Amino acid sequence: MHPEASADLESLDATLTTVEKVMDLDELRRRIDELEMQASDPDLWNDQDHAQKVTSELSHTQSELRRATELRSRLDDLPVLYELAESEEGDAGTEAVADADSERVELRRDIEAMEVKTMLAGEYDSREAVVNIRAGAGGVDAADWAQMLMRMYIRWAEKNDHSVEVYDTSYAEEAGLKSATFAVKAPYMYGTLSVEQGTHRLVRISPFDNQGRRQTSFAEVEILPVVETTDHIDIDENDLRVDVYRSSGPGGQSVNTTDSAVRLTHVPTGIVVTCQNEKSQLQNKAAAMRVLQAKLLERKRQEERAQMDALKSDTGASWGNQMRSYVLHPYQMVKDLRTNVESNNPSNVLDGDIDQFIEAGIRWRMDEDS
């Protein structure tokens, strides 16, 4: 085996061994056994929320263990691949070595992606995520941009087999969305997606401008951790103003003949949450309360972080700043302004291919916090 390949395999083995220790594979197996017992309980679905949490955690834990064991198996197979390649002669040998090199590069990428996941150790990182997207400056183009971003995140979730629950979509008059709120329902989604928070900028030829001029649009992405019963986010009913109205669809048309949509205003903080995607007013109010609790939890977390930052006198980058630029004209490029990660294929990125940006963002955050 070539010395460079041999040294790289040693490096990969060291990285994967560290990942396995952090993940604690024996504990994962024990947890899977425990969750399988809970999942087989015939009374489990008497409490649907608890049942979904158990089945979601079971699926996630099984997937993580499977990924780790598959990576170890692939790494163990690589020296054999090189041995077989070196026993071949001529063009066949050259091609076999190239295949082994290609697998080694791909394996490094997959092990590093797994390594990034072990960095999610924040207080709320293991939670599911609530994603809020709001159109910013740019008129109808910004509303269209907000809808494009919603599709990008939902496509990313689908590609990774994460379920999505849409709570609210507020359509703009001409096209696109004023705002949207949805949950990505899988463990560690808050830790994973929190690095997506900030202002996303789109530059393109506007499809809504009959003179074909270039337009710059902005949309805000907010990521919140889903509230759990242990969080003690109590909301006094006297602090709430509840308004009900008819759900509306694209173009302002009414999609419901009853006042089932709900708007909650938390008077002390001024936070407003709407939900109109469920069929009944009761369901919409319950969903809106979940989002309001998530917003209040995030507010509390930011206040605590501000106190810590004041103690550290840290002048790091603000989450609210512009964090990624998507240029479709005059050239094609997506660039993260914090990590400098780039892609020359915006269509793939907008179709949910954002793992490279997320992984680099998690590493960037680790460096910022250290």
C-alpha cells in the first residue's frame, strides 16, 4: 500500500475510534433495547405524543448505531481493497487502486460528517427544531425567496428521512410567503439546524420584473428548540390575547368556512404567533402554544447567553447578521459568509443539498464558543 494511503487509514482509524468513544456504542445498544421494550408495549399509543417521541428516538438511535458500525466495516474493508488492487496488473490494477482511493476519500467525508454530530452537546441541541422563515426587504421577490427557503429546508429534511409538521404559512398577495413556521421532528434537529439562523440573501434576475432587472432579496431564518415538559415555560392565560379568524391560502382566498385559524399575542413580550394549518381551532391553538413556548424558551436562552457574553466580553459574530449569499446572476454561487464554504451549484443547494454548509457551521460555532 502507498505510504500516503497507509498514513491516511491510520488517521481515519484514530478519528473513528474517538467518534465511537464519544457516541458510546454500548450505551446506544442498551438504549435501543430499552426503547424497543417501550415500543412493544400495547398501551404505548394511549399517549400519542409520548409514543411518537419513543418511536422517533428509537429510529434515530438505530440509525446512528447503524451508521457508526457501517463506517467501521468500510474502514476495515479498505486495506483488503488495496491488497486486491495491488495484486492486479496493468490497467486493471491502476483502476482498482483508483477505486480504493475514491472509497477512502468518500469514507473520510462520511467519518468527518459523523464527527461533526458528536459536537452537538449544547443544552438544547438534542431537541427537535421549530423553523420560522420571514420575508425581509425585497417586496414580492423576498416573499418568493422565503418560500424557496422553506422548500429547501423541507427537501433537506425529506432527504434525511426527518418528518416535518407545518404549523403556519402566511401567503403574500402576489406570490410567495410573508412567513412560515414548521417543525422538523427528529432528535438533534435544533443543534443541527441552529447554525442556519440568520439573514439569507438572494441575488437573481427577478421573474416578477418585466424589464428583467437584477434584484436582491432577503429572508430571515429563526431556529427554535422544541419545548419539553422539563423546561418550566409557564404562560399565564391572563397574559394572552387570543384572536380567531378564517384560514387563508395563496392570493388571499379563504380556505376555511369557519374561524379555525388562531393568533396568540403574548402581551408582556409582544410576541405574536399564528397557526392555521390544522382543521380545528383547538388544534391550531395547541400548535400555536407550542411555538409560543419555543419562542419564550429561546428568549430565555438568549438572555442567559447575553449575560455569559457580557462576562466574557466576547465580540464574536452576531447570529442576526447576514450569513449566506445565494447568487443566481451574473454568476452562480452559494457562499457562507462565516465559514467561506462555497458551492457552484445553487440549484442543488436550493433542492436541499445543504449538509456541507451545516457541518461547516457547526465546526465554526465550536471555534467561536471555545
